[in-house]
Amino acid sequence: MSSQPVSPPHSSLDRYFKISERGSSYGREIRGGFATFFTMAYILVLNPIILGSAEDKFGAHLSGPQLVTATALVAAVMTAIMGLGGNLPLAIAAGLGINAVVAFQLAPLMSWPDAMGLIVIEGLLICLLVVTGLREAVMNAIPGPLKQAISVGIGLFIAFIGFVDAGFTTRIPGATGSTPVQLGATGQLSGWPVLVFCLGVLLTIGLVARKVRGALLIGIVTMTVLAVVINEIADIKPAAWGLTVPSVPHDIVAAPDFGLVGAFSIFGAFQQIGVVSLVLLVFTLILSDFFDTMGTVVGVTNEAGLLDEDGKVPNLGRVLLIDGAAAVAGGAASASSNTAYIESAAGVGEGARTGFASLITGALFGLSLFLTPLALVVPAQAAAPALVVVGFLLMSQVRHIDWEAYEIAIPAFLTIAVMPFTYSITNGIGAGFVSYVVIKAVLGKAREVHWLLWITGALFVVYLAIDPVEQLLNVR
């Protein structure tokens, strides 16, 4: 999506954020900031559940209320910094996937402070890659069609997330010899929560088709109100809604608990596990964080029409440095590694084009420190329709790929397909990179491949085959 400038800049704030220059307005930026927040506010519930459900090597658990505070605090601060320093509509919060690695792969081997210290190390190494220019160089070495494929794959991925989070699509329990997923919980749609989602999708696509301003946000708010009403008058089990039950909160204000902030140990992990295991763990964290961010930044800025004529992201160096600092901040606050969120595309869908939208999103995360009960009224079924519609918007980038040129079309296809099918942005990018390098070599065009892509492809081979590599090195 791209827009034409609506007016010349009228203030220093407008000039700093280039709001008019990018064809946006304060209204669009504010709506975009709200839309992004509401589509990713689930992290305030999900991150504490993932981290809080695990125990470390010594049987210790992290406090739920403290995790909520840490999650909201880092998201608020780093999203605001991204807005001010990167001037892109990108929001930052605890990374899904990485928090699972921390909870179920790192913590069982060490204490929670040691695990979070490892996240700090990972973030510092990513910052080093940015300062040396290597991270930006890798992003700029990627062929344009592969960048487009990343956007398309992310579109399918977040649409799938929307369907799954809403309960429209579910995993078949113990599925063997049959399809792994199904419609609804029983092979058909049933229950009020799923109805809320379906009505939300219809409402939102209708508003988008009519090009109504604030379509995504209107859909989220309307469906949240409807969900609250339905939950009050119908006999619905809380579990049917998932993580967030849309009920009128008993309390609006809750005091934050900063007990986990600063509870990390940088060198503790070195005393708990071997050097080889430690190196592989850090390598896995860096690679996952590195390319999840790359895919998100490219996808969101591409959808916003902000890539330059060479397909490069504006202010990329600063954006990547801030993202690396977010990993450090997440570890230091015991919230796990923080990274740019693909849900930022929801704000772009509302017209956000600048970092001003990120300031709004950051401010809302800041408010959520004190208004957590109110922020968590929005159920997944009310927010997920926005993800489905944003998936459509990102999917439109597929028209830029030359499907007759197999040497780029096949890697593009694998990038697009692997992301939703493996529930991972990083896996999709890895499949695309490895296949691109291999096909070029098979066609005798190895010299056309940038040397950084050769190195990256080799690293992805290790990443995707990490289990046999670990067994080969006898580290298990």
C-alpha cells in the first residue's frame, strides 16, 4: 500500500517524522498505533504464560504478575525508541518462539537469571553485527523477489495465526493418518467465540472493501463490545475464549511489579553447561532473532510502500541496532528477547507510515502497566480478524514475483510455503535462501550469488539440521 502526500509539513513534529512527506496524517498514525497495539496486546498474556509455565534447573518459577510488568515495560520503552530512532511503524515486544526456547530449552539447563543473561549476550552480539555493518549488508544482498516472497509468506503466516488464535482452525488431537488441522474444534464451526471471529472477518473485509478509514480498529472495538455482551448473557465456558475472556473487568487499575527487572546473570550459564552447547544455543538464538526481524522489517516496510528504488529499508542501520538493543533489554528485564512484531502490519493497514504510530503503541503499552485488566478485555476472536485482513494485504505482493523464472520462483515459493506450514518466519527464510543458492549453483550461476548469501545459506543448513549437528558433535 502506498499513499500520495496529503499536505506539506506544518510543524517540526511533522517534519521530524515525515508524516506529510509519506502521505500520512496524525489521524492515520494514531489509528495505526492503536490497531497495532490491540493486535499484539495478547503478548501481555501469552509471554507470562509461556515463561511462567516452565521451571528452571533448580525448580524455580517466574512470577506471573512480575512477568506481565516486565513484558509491558520493555515493549513500551523499546517501541517508543523504535518510533523516535527508526521512524518506522514497527512495534517491539517479547518474541514468540524465542520465549519458548528460553522456557523449554535454556531454563532446564540453568537458572532463570542465567538463561536471561544468555539473552543479553545474544542481543549484544546482534548489536555487534549491526555496528560492523554485517547485518545490514546481508539484508541488502537479498534479491528483490525473495524480499517480496518474505512479505507474502508472512502474510499467509499471520493470517494462519489469526485463524488458529480464533479457533476457526484447530489441530486434530492425536492426528495420525489424517489431516493435521480441521475446521473449528470438531470439524465444523461451533460456539459463540468462533461466531464473533467470523462476524469480525465479514465486518472488517466489508469496511476495507469500502475503504473506510479505521476499518481494522473499528472491527476490533466493535467485536470486543459484542464479545463482552455475548459473554455476559450466554452460558460460555471461559476456556472457549482462550487466553482472554471478554468480561467487564472488576478492577481497572493494577500496580506494576518490577521484581524481575535486572534479575539476570551474564556469566552464570558458562558454569552450567559446556562451551560447545553454549555456542550452539547462542547461535540458534541469534539466527532466529536475526531473520525473524529481517522478515518482519522487510514485510512491514514493503507493505507501507517505504522501500526505496533499490528495495532497501529506510534508516535500516538504526532500526536493526534498536532491535538488537531490544533483545538486550528483554533479557535484562527477564521478559525474554524482544523483537519487531509482524502485527505492526495491522497499523500499516490503518495508514501508519511513520514512527509516530510507534509512539502511540508504546504509550499504550506504558498505560497497560497500570491498566492491565482493561487492556486484556480484547479476546483473540475480536483481534484476529485484523490479522486475516492484513494477511490479504501482504499477500498482494505476490504479483511482483516472476513465476516463469524458476531460479527465483522456486525459492520464492518455498519461502512462502514453509513459513505458515512450519509456523516460523525463520524457517521460511532459511528454505528460500538455501534453495536459491543451490539452484544458482546447479545452473552454473554461482558467481551471481552474493558471498554473504553463501555464508548465510551455509549457516541456515546448520540451523535447520541442528539436531544431527549436535549429535555429530556429541553434545547431547
